Amino acid sequence: MRHITLGLVAVLGVITPSYAGPVTPNFTSGTITSETKTRTEVIEVIKQIEYTTGTSYTVTGTNINIPGTPAPGANYTIQTQGAPFQFSETYLTPGIAKETWIDRKTVEESTTNSLSVFTQ
């Protein structure tokens, strides 16, 4: 038994506790830079169709004789022969009156640079 006791004493004497000490950084200043790039792409498609549900007839002009009830195929004549004139006639029936199609692509790019400075 004595031999076992002495052996334990020898092993216990070898183990020593260790403790952490304070950590002190060995720098005095520093910088960090970063760059962030973004790209946004938006594609828009706009399709607009306007319809008429009735009949529309319009006539305008200068130096033109317009009869009392204008109608498609009416007899329009020039008032003063040889003088300038202007004449416009529009006849719309039910259906598509106007179509608008817009295809648009918008691209936005940005870059953000950051600089951080620190000291101890």
C-alpha cells in the first residue's frame, strides 16, 4: 500500500494549474476599406389599346365650303380658287381607335465605398 500512495503523490505533484492572462493587441491604428456595387435592371412593357363604341365624323378646314350637314362623301369645295386652303376629314367607326406600346428598360448602377479608421 505504501508504494501506491507514493505513486499518487508523485503524479499529483506534476499537475499545475494554468490561468489566462490579459491579451493586449500589438497594433496602434488600422483602416478597413470596402466597396459595394449594385445593379438594378427594370424592364417595363406597357400596352394600351383604346376602343371606340360608336361612329365619329369630324371635318375642319380653311377656305373650304362645308355643307350644312357634313358627312362622309359630301361635296366639299374650295371657296376662293387659287388661294391657300386646308382640309381635314376624320371618320372613326367602332373598333380600335389607338394603340400605344411602350417597351422600356431602365438600368441603375451604383458603387459605395466605405473607409473605417480605428486606433487603440
